[in-house]
Amino acid sequence: MVIVMKPQATKEEIAGVEKLLQSLNFGVHISEGSERTIIGVIGDKRQLAETPLELMSGVDRVVHILEPYKLVGRAFHPESTTIKVGSQEIGGNRIVVMAGPCAVENEHQLLTTARFLKEQGATFLRGGAYKPRSSPYSFQGLEEEGLKILAQARKETGLLIVSEAVSPHSLEQIAKYADMVQIGARNMQNFNLLQEAGRSNMPVILKRGLSATIEEWLNAAEYIMSEGNYNIILCERGIRTFETYTRNTMDVSSIPSVKELSHLPVIADPSHGTGRWKLVTPMSRAAIAAGADGILVEVHPNPKEALSDGPQSLNFDSFTALMKDIRRIAGILGREI
Amino acid sequence: MVIVMKPQATKEEIAGVEKLLQSLNFGVHISEGSERTIIGVIGDKRQLAETPLELMSGVDRVVHILEPYKLVGRAFHPESTTIKVGSQEIGGNRIVVMAGPCAVENEHQLLTTARFLKEQGATFLRGGAYKPRSSPYSFQGLEEEGLKILAQARKETGLLIVSEAVSPHSLEQIAKYADMVQIGARNMQNFNLLQEAGRSNMPVILKRGLSATIEEWLNAAEYIMSEGNYNIILCERGIRTFETYTRNTMDVSSIPSVKELSHLPVIADPSHGTGRWKLVTPMSRAAIAAGADGILVEVHPNPKEALSDGPQSLNFDSFTALMKDIRRIAGILGREI
Amino acid sequence: MVIVMKPQATKEEIAGVEKLLQSLNFGVHISEGSERTIIGVIGDKRQLAETPLELMSGVDRVVHILEPYKLVGRAFHPESTTIKVGSQEIGGNRIVVMAGPCAVENEHQLLTTARFLKEQGATFLRGGAYKPRSSPYSFQGLEEEGLKILAQARKETGLLIVSEAVSPHSLEQIAKYADMVQIGARNMQNFNLLQEAGRSNMPVILKRGLSATIEEWLNAAEYIMSEGNYNIILCERGIRTFETYTRNTMDVSSIPSVKELSHLPVIADPSHGTGRWKLVTPMSRAAIAAGADGILVEVHPNPKEALSDGPQSLNFDSFTALMKDIRRIAGILGREI
Amino acid sequence: MVIVMKPQATKEEIAGVEKLLQSLNFGVHISEGSERTIIGVIGDKRQLAETPLELMSGVDRVVHILEPYKLVGRAFHPESTTIKVGSQEIGGNRIVVMAGPCAVENEHQLLTTARFLKEQGATFLRGGAYKPRSSPYSFQGLEEEGLKILAQARKETGLLIVSEAVSPHSLEQIAKYADMVQIGARNMQNFNLLQEAGRSNMPVILKRGLSATIEEWLNAAEYIMSEGNYNIILCERGIRTFETYTRNTMDVSSIPSVKELSHLPVIADPSHGTGRWKLVTPMSRAAIAAGADGILVEVHPNPKEALSDGPQSLNFDSFTALMKDIRRIAGILGREI
């Protein structure tokens, strides 16, 4: 941590800050610059987080040097982590494809999709049973009924199941029926839910919040990990910007950025990332080319009849083409699907 | 709802859309333009929300004409609503001042603050017992212990109590001890919590999410109201933009905008809105001048020692000056404090 | 400037950075922290701006401590500046009102408006002769013809004239006819135009760019000032955010922020800031309450027939009400109009 | 265009709008909905652009159906355009690589780079002679001297030259020495410069503005084209968002979006798009995978000594690896480099 004093700070003010820091057992380095004095603070700044040094007399600004997260960062865990889910591994050489409808609507829809996806080489089936919808008047999901249908699809196809939790209750239900739980963008800073997910023993897909910086996203993962659950997969799904042509702006550069900052696997969701099915295939290619460990895409047997997110869902033909494209890009990067 | 066909849409495609809409009992008006055909749809579009018309052959875009919320909008409820909380009324002629520390730290801190605020004319005491912090290593609040201290402050001063819920459990606890519950920015789209708040009978302060449009904010209020709780106060607290000098960008224009779109009261939180105590007074003046029904500000007897949000908290002297300023501005607008 | 080394930086790498800095005559302070070494650099970092220290072996990040601007900052010019334009002064106790139509359309429109504004107590007449329009098919302004009409209005009413330059040529023309030139938001980083304005001897209103941080805005002012023109008035006019209800999000907090960072006067343009005439009066009140030195508003005798920006223009009745409101708010702050 | 009336609009108000539109020779279709009346307007809305219908009595909102640009859109020009520059073609099957230093610094630096790039298969050499820098104290470029060095590099290597214009004067100079001119992000809405570029006969690379929507970007291209210059290449270079880890957020999805909306070629600049050299290669792969017609990257023989943008420049080794990667991705998409 570096404390920047005001240009007109007095010697007494500088000494005051020094004294406080020493009393808290921090090392202190004072540099008198041509225009300002800056004070380097040595020690774990996390212990200082609650002390508003900005308010001390003569202090202009406090500049944080260390990232606030520890467990999820590469600094103390340089090797990449792979997460095991059932027979699958995420974050290793093999790129994972998770696909399925936005919402589980009925047995026929889901099983048709699951069989098709299995055939195409996907290994995870996604489907929402509890849906976070911006309007209370929109379809909210089949809840436990939906989870049962997902479990049935697993039984038949062997696909692993991932579904979204929106509350402690739905998290418990998902733990009963699915293999992996998703925390959605709108709940990325629902710290209560993060802690609950941290106490469960399910692998967690943590989506990036609509307006979350990479640092906040990693802090959210730290919440889960600090409760003891180390099985976290990060998922870029688009951030909110001023552009209105796409539903969100998919931040492809967050993929290699997160790979640099954290040891956790990172996947991409181009369906929510763009909101337009025509962009899903080019953006899936882009995500894999940028280094993603997998993709999460919405596929529906008949998007025109989907109860939610139809405009961003791929039909079976488009998904077949997508798989072909990304298999070849994976190959270029020395990976496989 | 208006459906915009592609320039090259065929007669068959147009007829297809028309047929579908009629089968769903919608009225249809077709306008053949110089470049494109547009189809006006008559009926309640909320019934069509689940049908992805964008995917029909020949359709370019679907333009929504009606706002998705109903209960919170002025269209069907033109008069402004006032919310009664204990002996106070929010949204009427009197502007409310809610103040207190970010977090309840101990009895001494809170009671000192409460007595001072009472003296100054504030009517609500705010204080966090459950704190949503972006890092798991930051102070998370005193929980029930904090609520008990708040209740004690009410007993002694008569101030009404408002505190933030971060989960169904904390909501229940707050209902036991406080007069009003706050849903914070990070939980604005925690729909589960909104529904729980809608089922409680406490007045709710609903803060705007960091990246929520005004429409999404009103939709979130609609969630609460659709469960039967009509006592909602909206609170602007800054949105996330590219500017880094302030913690958030306080969208003062959302105040008169919400007043136009909704009948609900709206207040402003300049402490979180700016993140800098020096900006709190000018931005409180601005909020009242723009038509806010109240302000929610962080006040601490000694901000330098606050366990959270010190840099944005006012000390007692600054708060005294603030009250003087806003009283006079309220007067100009024919209101009082 | 502070250089943050990587956790695993070697002694040789640290010595390498130290040696380079010393060779450039900078003072160096090395602090070995618990996790990382940081290096404080003493001297004028502006001389280092071109040396990408981030690329040196072992360096993680470079943190800039000093603001990049000098002439416009308060650090070396603590007293507020007032700018004289004709008989008027901007930035002093008196709040200035600049008003007029978005575009000069014809003599009748402009003179009617000018006479009305004079009567109401405005001191500056604004009117666009060169219009930066996002589509080439929109009305582009009357050019020199428009300036002549403005000059005529000054002759008749005594109002001072401000008009926008969009190129070196229009800047020259405006210098012939007007009292003050405006650099618009879209040209805030048209550095060539800033330099030309810096070489002219006209007072300049510098609008904040749509996506400009406060620091970039002050840097743009520094461009003008570094060419010798010290007569600059900053103007907040809304920034681009994800919100679509308003045309832009007017950042009211930038007003007191700029007042703290710079000695220059700052005014606000609530017409462009919101894009909706109904919001112009509440946001004018908010701007004055937040400490603005003036406002710039669009007024049109008949907004329904305006050739540009009609939806955000006030008619005469609304402007009369606005003046009444802001006069009273000015009074509260010990200022006058 | 569709006019949405207020819920409480009277018959007279509806008739008033109808009458006005008919007087302007527009076709009118009135749909009386369950809650509101909407009025479809038939005819070229561009003629109505100046009439603020929003202000008519009873009107709530005006919804624009047609995009405001014409020449650059695919609606009237469905086939993709290829632009010829010297012996090269942009937008065809071959993907172009434009590379070089941010700024031309001296003959040695530029010729070393040019020879290397030629060898690697790049076809365009980029180098700034006029630099738009956010601070007036930063290196501003060698100006004509720099252009002469670029011309010399072309003579020796046969690479085509692209350089940025920042003013009408620099545009003229570039026309003398280079093959293609670039309009930078900060000048994307410098309409005067766009018009000058439209009157020149040089191919133009038009970078997307920092806060420009895709529609505004295409409108800026329309400015150039409406002056008669049809040789435009669009370039995505990152937009401004709240994320601070990267310099900008590169909007990869704008590449396939623009390909859908416009017939013009589109390339990507991952150097400015990310601001970090480590991200340039993964983001170049992503851009090509998403369908870009080329990339524009900063390469420097020794980034540590670059006078500008060192942290985002590739050295020769990294560029060699990048070329290898994108050649293989191009192959997958049936293209070549």
C-alpha cells in the first residue's frame, strides 16, 4: 500500500501517518518527492482494510498495490487448476462443451436435446429449473420438476448436469439432482448465496456479473473458496455497456486476463454474451481461440417455441456447425473437445 | 408491440406472422412502408413475452411499446403514493432524512450518533447489521447483535430504524427489530429476496443496482409489489460508469425520471453515490433540488475510525451544515424537512 | 510514481530498474514488502512518460501518483479563476445563464429568443451556426450566415455570443462574430482544434467528451492552456452510460469534483445532459445546488418546429420558471444571477 | 417510424398527429391498442428527422424503425465490398495484416521493423507521424519527417503505407506519402475531418470511437461515403467500459455484427483494444475467428524503448508466433493470409 500525501502536507501530518502505521506494526518507507511525499507501507494491507487512512490529516490518496484476493490468485498458486466433475475434467487439455435449453420446459424438449447433444460430443447438459427473470410476469421455471427431468436425461445419456441456483433453497435442491451448480450474473454479489455454495461440495460455475470488474469477479470466487469449496469455474457472459445492438458486450479479453491472474478454469457463454443466435457461433470460435476452457451455449430443438431466450438459442443444425468449427480451432491450440 | 419485417420479407412471411398473432387472439395492423412492412400488434404484449417472434421467417426486429411493469407505473396509478412508516410519511410534502453509520459497530458509536441525529431533525436511523462486502476478509457486520443495538437506539430516541437484508434469514431478523428494510444495490436482482420482501409486511427501500436501467429498477419493484407489498421507496445510489474519480456516478436525473414513470417515492444516497465525503453535501443539495423525497446519508461520530465506508461518511459538523443547506432548498420547492 | 515489482522478482531485476532510474537522474526508494518490493520514484514523472517501465523484467505495474496536468490544476494555482468575457465575469459570485436555440435557424427565431432571454436576465446567447450532427443527412447549420444573425442579436440586445467551432475554419469565423467559442463533446479530444483554440484569444467553453474521464477533460483543457489561452470554462454535458431513458447521464458530481481539482469555472448543460425538456429544470436546479458557475440551456420560441434538438429545448414559459427557481437556489448559496 | 401515443391521449390529439403527417405526404396507419394508440408512419423518415414529433400533444414516444444510414448498409447493397489498395484487396478471401510501430521514431527503427514485417507476410506498414496524445506534454510525432521515412520503407520493401490523420492539414500530407489514411477513435465524430476524408481519394480506415455505438460508427462511415469516397475499412479497437484491467474492452462481437449490417470490410486492432501486449495474440486469434478481414497491430523492434504505446507493442518474436497462429485459424475459415 502506498499513501500519497497532499502537496502541502506538513511534517507533522507525515509524522502522524508514520506513527499510526508503526503502532499497527507496519513497516514504513517515506519518500520525499519533488512535489509530494509518498509513504510505502509494508505488511499485509488486508489488516488495514478497515482503517480509512484517506481521512487522516494531510493524506491525499491511498493506492492499493496488492490484489484483495488470495486463494484464487496465481501469486500463491502458480499452476493452473483442473476441476473434476464426475468423469470429466475442466481446465485441462480437453475443452468442455456445456449446452442445453435456457429453461427446462418438459421431458420431450429436454430429452430430445440431451440425446442430440450427447451425439455431438457435448459432455454437460445445462437447463434452468429456477429462472431469474427481470419481470415477475415471465416464466419462472419448473423448479424441482425441472430438476427431475434433468436427472432423467443424465440417466439416459450420461451427460453431466448443471443448473442455476437462485437461493439457498434452490441450491439444496440442485445438490440433490445435478452435478454442478451455476451462480448467475445477477447473483454474483449475492454474498449469502456465494457462502452457501462455498459450504456445499458441488463444483460451481460462477458467472461474471453484468457490471463486475475482473477483480470483483475474482473476489466473488474468493468468497466461495474461503468457505472451503475449491471447485470453481469462472464464466464470462458479457458485461453491460452503452452498446444496444447486442444484449451484452462479451468481454473476450477477460478470458486470457483471468487465465493470467487466476489458476481457475474459465469458460464463455456466447448466448447471453450476445443475445443473438447468429453471433453465437463466431463468438464461440473467438472464445476458444482466446483460450477458453469451454463454452456454455443455449440449444433448443425449436427456438421459435422456447419459453425463454429463444432469440439467442441455436437450433440443432447451427450447433452441429459450431461443434465442427470449434473442434478445429481447439486442434490449432493443441487441445481437443 | 410492433414487428419490423426485413426489407426483403415475402408476402408469405408477412402472412405467417399475421396468422400466428391472430391465432393468439391479438389484433393485427399491417403497414406496408416504402422500404419495409411493419406489423402493429394489439393486445397485452405481456402474454407474448415468451414467444420469440424475432425468430420467425422474415422478421427483423420486435419493438416493445409498453413498459413491462404495471403496478409501479403511473399509467394506471397517476397519483403519487405516500408510504407510512410508524409516525412518518415518505413521499409527501415533508422530505425525510435517514442517516447513521454504514455499519453498527458498538452501542456507544450508535447511540452517540442516534442522539445527535435526533437533535438535528433526522427521523430515520440507518445502520448495517448484515454487510454485503466485496471481499470475504472485510468486516461483515454484527448481525443480530447489531439489530439489538439499533432497537435500543429507537427506544431511546424515537428514531425509526432501517437496516439492510442480504438473505431471507436476515430479512426475518430485521422484521423483528427494525421499521423498514433495505434491499441493497447488489441484491436488486436477487429475485428470491425481492419476493420474500414482497411477502413481508415491512416497508422496503429498494436501491438501484449498479448497472440497472430505470426500467429494470422499476421491474424489481414490481416483483415486490406483485407479492402484495405496496410500501416501496426507491433509492438512487449511483451507477457504474467508466469514471473512476467517484466510486459510482450518481444519476441525479433518475430522480425526476422515476417521479414521472412511477407513483412511488424516490430518495437518494449521495454517500454511496459518490464515495467521497466532500461530495456528499453538494450532492445532497442537488438531489433535493432535483425533487428527491429524502436522502440517506452515512454519518459517523469519527469517520477515521469507522469499520467500513469511512471515506464517504460525514462527521457531525458536516452533517449539521448539510441539514441547514437542504432545509433551505426544501423551502424553495415548497417542502419542509 | 511507484513501480510495483512481481512477487517473484529477483534482486537483479530490482537492481536493473534502480539503475535505469538513477541513470535518468531520478531519486529511488526501495521498500521490500512482505509479498512484493515496491520502488518509489522521485522526480517529475512527466519526463518518464515515454519510457515503458512496465516492460522491464520483473516489473508488474507502474502506478502514477501525480495528475498529468499542471496548468489547470489547483496544486500550483490554489485560488479559483474568474474569466472575463466582455462586461461579464464567469466563475465569480454571479452565476451565468447562457441560453438560446440549438441551431440558428433564421433572424426571426433568433431575435425573438434573444429579446426574451435579455428580458429574463440571461447574459449570453448561444446558437449553433456549425452543427456536428451524427448523420450527414441532418441539418448542418447556417454557417457564416448564422453567425451574422447572432452578431445582429448582440447588437440589438447586448447579449454576449457563444457558438460552437467544429474545425479550424469555423473557429476563425466564430472569432470574427462571437465573444466566446465552444468546443463540443465530440471534439474534446480533437487535439488539433484544441491547439487552434489555444492560439486564438477567445474565451473557450470546453465541453466534457461523451466518454471522457474528469482527468482526460482536464488534460484537454491543459492542451488549450499550454498554447497560451488561459480563458477556459469547463462544461459538464452528460456522459455515455448504459441508461437509455435519458440521452446521456448528466454527471452532476463532476461539478464539485472539478471545482476541487481545478481552479477553472465549471458550468452545466442539462439540455444535452438529459435530452428531455421536462428534466431540464430539475437538473438546472441540481447543477446550481451542486456548485455550478452557470448553466447552458436550449431555449426555442417553438420547440415543436425546431430544426434540431427540439425534444430537449425549453419554451419561453418553462425557461421563465427555471430562472425563478435557480435565482432562489443561487441565493441560498450566497450567489446571485 | 412508429409514434406511440400516451395512454390518455385524446381523439383530437391523435387526429392532430395524423393531420400533420398527411400534410407532409406520409402514409399513416393508426392502431388502437388495448392500452394505447400507435401510429405507423409510411415514407422515408429521414425527411422527418428535423420534426420533433415527441413534442406534439398526446405523443409519448417516437420509435425509429429504419437505420439512419443508407450507403454503408447491406439493405441496398447486399454483396460484401472489397477495397483495392495498390496491389492488395481488403475484404476478400485474403486476410490482411497491418503492422508497425505506434509512432515513427527514426529511420533505423522503422526500416528494421518494415523488413521484418515484409518477411513475415504482412502487407501493410502502419506508423504514426501525427499522434493524438491525451497530454500535450507527450511525444506528438515526427510529422512530415515521419511520413518521409514511411515512404522510404515502402520504396525498399513494397509494403503499403497507412498513417493517421488528425486534421485537414495532416490528411493532405498523408495523401502525398501514404496509400491509406486512418481516422482514429478520438476523431470518429470529427465530422469536418470525415468530410475531408470523403473528398480525398484515399482509402480510409475508420476506427470505432471509444463510446460509439455500432450505429454511430456506421453513420460516421456514411459521412465519408456521402462525399463520394467508397473505400472504407472499419476497425474495431475497443470501447470504453468500467473495466480497468484492460485499456479498453475490445468488442469482438462488433465484428460479426458489422458484417451483418454493412457490406464494408472490418478489421480489428487488439493492441489498442487491450493495451497489454500479452493479450494481443489471443485477441488477434479471437478477431480472426470471429470473422475479421484483417488485423492492425503494434510491433516494435524493442518495445521497452518505444516513445509511445510500448506496453501494448509486440516484439518480433511474439509477432512471429502471432502470424503462425492466425494463419492456421484463417485456414479453418477457408481464408488465407
